[in-house]
Amino acid sequence: MPARFRDIKRALLEYGVTAEAPSSGSHWKLRDASGKVYTLPCHNGDRTELSGVYLKGLCRAFGIDLEDFKRRL
């Protein structure tokens, strides 16, 4: 299930995870309160569609339940 990055950012805010824009390039940094970082390649910014592989990875990195996260998209 691909999802747009803008929807992913909105849903992650509910978990306390913020998205930092890249200073150069296209890899956004997702950061939680503990300082854990997960990067996502978003070549088209907010319009980028990310596959389920990236959703699973970010949920695993931040300890988020994947099914609950998908419902919030």
C-alpha cells in the first residue's frame, strides 16, 4: 500500500515523530523524542509515494504498530 509522504508526516506527528527537510539532496530525516533517526528518500517532497517496505521500516524503527499506523494515513 503506497502512501504519500505528506500523509505519512501528518500521521507520524501523532506519535511524536518529526520530519526534518534535507539541507541538500532528497533524504528526509524522521526523528523521535529519544533522538532516534530514520531516513526516507523523498525525491518529490510531499508528493512522493512510499511503498510498504518503507512504512514497515519506519514503524519497526520507532516501535509503531503497522496496522494502527496504516489506519491513521
